[in-house]
Amino acid sequence: MTINKKRSLLINIFGLVYFFANCLIVSAQENNSPDTEYRGSSILLSTQSVEQNRDDKILEIRQQIQELEKQSSEYKKQITKKQAEGTTLKKELAILENRIAKLQIDILTTNRRIELTNLEIKDLNVEIAQTESKIDKNKKSISELLRQLDNNEKQDFAFILLANPKISDFFSHLEHINNLQGQLALNLTSFIELKKELDSRKEAAETKKLEMVTLNTRRQNQKIASETTQLTKNDLLVKTKGQEQKFQQLLTEVEKKKAEFYQELQVFETEARKQGIYIVMVKAASVPPKAKLYKIPLDDYIITQGYGYTSFAKRGAYGGAPHNGIDMTGGPGSEIKSIGQGVVLAKGFNNAGGNWLAIRHDNDLVSVYGHMRDPALVLTGERVDQDTVIGYEGATGFVTGSHLHLSLYHEFFTFIGPKTGQVYFNYFDGSLNPLDYI
């Protein structure tokens, strides 16, 4: 090869090196360019924007819930006000209309709560995924530290001392091992904390999922209650033809039938006591002193009739007997909860109490819940806690409107009604005023 050809080849090689060097420089500049920084910051801003939008949405939903709850409260005030008025068709229709309106608002509120809970579940799932990612990285770091420590442990210290020409290198090696052990301890502590954090978030997510089930059940129940109340209103208008006189006649007929029924029931009860014909019988060792032992079974309620010789009882509505409990309403379909811990003693349906349920409490007092919309949600023999949902407010049995009847007994028994074959329980004897213990 001639000198000129060699020189030409070297020039070409240097040219190629220079070209690739420039390419590398340009690539590095592009990676560090304002555009790249902008794209990175843009992704960060986008993530922050999503999180901000989600937080704004949650805040908006919570504000909507507060506003809806205010509207629901206003309808409740109107219902309470109407309940205090005399019994007229106009009053009953106004109460039903307000209940329908309140239920529609309550359905909207529940929808918002479902939407809110969905967002909270999504947030928790994101946090769970992030925490799991941190745990994975932490595990890899621990694994690498253990590998390095294992390699160092396999080396003999005498060999390490002789292998290092300087004594300072030996101590540097020892310091490196010490640092590895320190990093391992920090990583292990971090792993434990991350694991606790993960378990806590998973538990929170499960709680929210259960809350979602409850909310969906509540919404379905509210829809049924709304439809039932509308049907009740329509039925009342058909029966009375919108006339006050026909409404009063209807009430008189219902009260008369109710009085006759309770008179007959008292005869059956007396006979059952005399002959000892009981299905179940519970008697507390003593009547407990008045105290707040239990909790009202409705979350949001109006007491519509008290215990004993109420004005309604004095009219002979219960065959001359006092009222054996208290009546309250939270609106059709309201959740009924156990007033305290206990075991389901009996349940059934009869013409007086409609769908009813009896719970035997730990002190042998028995609480009874009547006129429930559907058969009880719990089974005989099942243990319940305070706040266990046992049914929904309804209008079954001898009633003129949706409400819950609550009785409390220190002596309770059930028997078969000879005419109907239905299961009844003792009416007034053995009962207590629930308000003395709630």
C-alpha cells in the first residue's frame, strides 16, 4: 500500500470516529434538552393533574351529599310537623308525598355515596399497587445485600489482611461490610413498615367493598320503599275517592276490627297462661333498674306513640288494654337494627304484628319488633349484635301506616292462636316501657 493510500485510509477512519462522536454528543444533548425535560415534567404534571381532578371530584361529591342530606332533613321536618296534626286525609296524603320526596332524595344520596366509595376503592387499589412495587424493590435490594454479605463471609480475614498491601485497605473492607449490614438493617425495617402499610390498605379496601355491598342493598331497599309508598298513596286515594268522610269511615272500620281482634287475643292469652301451653317461655330473674341498656333500633326516627294508656289506647284500639310498646317511624323501608346483643328467640307472621321478631338479650329481657315489611333477615337461634340489621320498616299486620312497633319484656311467651293457627305472644302483661331502657 502506498503512503498516499495509507494517509487516505487514516483520514477516512478519523472522519468516521468524528461522525460517531458527534452523534453521541447530539444524542446526549437531546436527552438533556429542554424538550426532554419538558416531556418528563409533562408526565409528572399529567399525573398530578389526574390526582387533583380525582380529589376535586371527591370533594364535589361530598358537598353534594351534604346538600342532599339537608334536603332530606327538611322533608323529615315536614313529616314530623304533619304527624303532630289531627288524623285527616289531607294530613296522610301530605305525609305520604313528603315520604316519597324524601326517599327520592335518599336514593340520590346513596348513589353519590356509591360513587364516592368507588373512587375511594380505586385510590386504595393504586396505593396497594404502589406499595407492592416498593416491597418488590425492597426485596431485590435485601437479596443483593445478603449476596454481598455472603460473599464477604466466605473470605478469611487473615487472607483479606494479607491480600491488601495497605492496612488502611483492610479497614476500608471492614467498614464496607459494616455499611452493608447497616443497609440490610434499614431495608429490613423498611420492609416491615411497608408490609404493615400494605396490610392496612388491603384491610381498608375490603372494608370499602363491604360498604359498597351495604350501599347497593340500601339503594335497592329505598327504591322498593319509594314504589311501595307510591302504591299506598294511590290505594288510599282509590279507597277514599279523595273524600275526608270516606277516610274517617275507613279509620273507624280498621280500629273496630283491631279492637275486636285484641279482645279475642287476650282471651286466648289467658287460656294459654292457665294451661301452660307455651311454645317458648323466657322469664328474667328480676326486672333491671331503669338505665340506658339498649339503643333505638332506627337511625333516624320519629316516635308516633308511647307506651301504656295512650290517647289511642284509651279509645279502645287494643280491646281496652294499654299499648304494649312504642311506635316509631324512620320512613318505609328504614333499616331496623337490634337494640342490643342477643339471640333470635322466635319470629313469624300474625294478623296483629305482621312480620315480627323476638330477640332474647343476655340479661333475659326480650325485645320484639313488629310490622316489618318482609320476614326477618336473621334466623331463629342466630346471635346478633347491637346494630345488626334484622329487617325493614313496613306496614304489615293491623296498622294504618308504615312504622316499627318495639316492645320489651321481662316475661315473654308464645302460643298458637286457635282460630288462625298463627304464633302470637303475650300482649301487655310482662312488658316494660322500652324508653326506660333506651
